[in-house]
Amino acid sequence: MFQRTVTILVWAPVFLAFLLLGSWPLAIFFIGIILLAVNEIKNMVEPKGLQIDLPAIAFLSSGAFFTQPLAEKNLIWMFFGFLVYLLAKKVLLFPSFTLNSLAMNCFTALYIVTPFWFGYYLRSGYNGLAWILIVCLLTWAYDIFAYLAGCYLGKNHPFPDISPNKSTEGIIGGLLGSVVIMILVGISMELSALHFGILGLLGGITAQIGDLVESSLKREYNIKDSGHLLPGHGGILDRFDSWILVVFVVILFQRYVIL
């Protein structure tokens, strides 16, 4: 618990500082996080015979973040080029570069690159700092309230094979916490408290799914933590497993409900 608290006190201000800066410092920071997370997946799957092309994903990330204008159609073209590259590699390196490796590279790029790009896209848009902070508040509210409720009230464990410490009571506590925090955010922004309450509910559910997805990957590959970069938390994936899915909920909410 002490290590976890110290890591948060060091890591959170650094993360928030880059969110405040925005622009190219945030792009470089996000690319660094992407590469660390991809390397964690690489270390996870390579003992099982799967190959992750880290340089190619680094090139994809750099192109996606710095190609102008910053637009979804450009992201799509970058991913199309990445797929063509992987298909060519499949042919040229046959049979050593397997279809399973190709699929894992596609999954890794979608799972890691896309959410951070959309986070950067959200930050770069109208009132971007407020919206990217909403992603953080929603994710952290769910995590904190779920952790507290699970510690003090947790008795029923619905996912023993994936996350044995995860409790139904913790999930409910996390959802209630995320709903309350988002309602308060909506009121402070003079926007619909009902809409933000729904955002809190959907975002909380998504945060929990993200946590369980990452836990299922670790169980499948028989590891406890995705890495050891963040003492008390594990690796980058362990810290961002919920964030990388919540960002989609927030950007869809901003685009189709608020604007």
C-alpha cells in the first residue's frame, strides 16, 4: 500500500503536467507510454512463440500522432498501411511470421495505439483539457471507490478465474462512485447532471471491462503483472487498463450527446 501511494504521488503530477501542456509534448509522452505498453505485451507473448514488431508500431504511432491534419481518416490510412506491411511480412518471412503473430500485432496496435491517439485527439479539440481530465476523473473515481468498497465490503467474487480479488460489492461501489463524481462534474460545468450520471455509469462499466480484459490476458500468459515500472501497480498496462477504454466512452459522449 505504501509503494502504491508513493507511485501515485509521483506519477499523477507528471501525467497531469503533460495533459496540461498538450500539443507535441503530450504526443511524445503518449508515444512513450504506447511503446512501454507494447513492450510489456511483447514480453508477455514472445515466450509463447508470438512476435511483436515494436519498430513498426513505433512508426505507426509517430505517423498517427504527427500526421497533419489530426483526423480520423488519416488514422485509418495509417492502420491500413500497417496492415499491408504485416501482410507483406507474412509472405516474405513465411513460415516464421505466423498468422497468430500477425493477428497479435493488429490487436496490440488497436488496443494500445488507438485509445491514446483518441485521448490526444480529445485533448486537442474544443475545451480539450476539461474533457481529457474527465476521462481521468471517471477512471480514477471508479478505481478508487471499487478498491475501497472491495476492501471493506467485498464478499462475493464473480470472476475467480480472471480476477479472484474482484468482488461484486467492489464493482457496485465503483459504479456508484463514478456516477456521483460525474454528476458533480456535470453540475460544475453547468451541463445535464442526468447525462453525466449516465456517462458515469457507462464509463464505470467500461472501466471494469478494461480491467478484466487486461487481467484475462495476464492469466492466459501466466503472469502476475504486465511489468514492474510502477511499484505497487505493476506495469503501464496495469495502470491504464481502464483508461484506454473509458476514453472512447467519453469522446462518444462529447461528440453525440454534448456537442
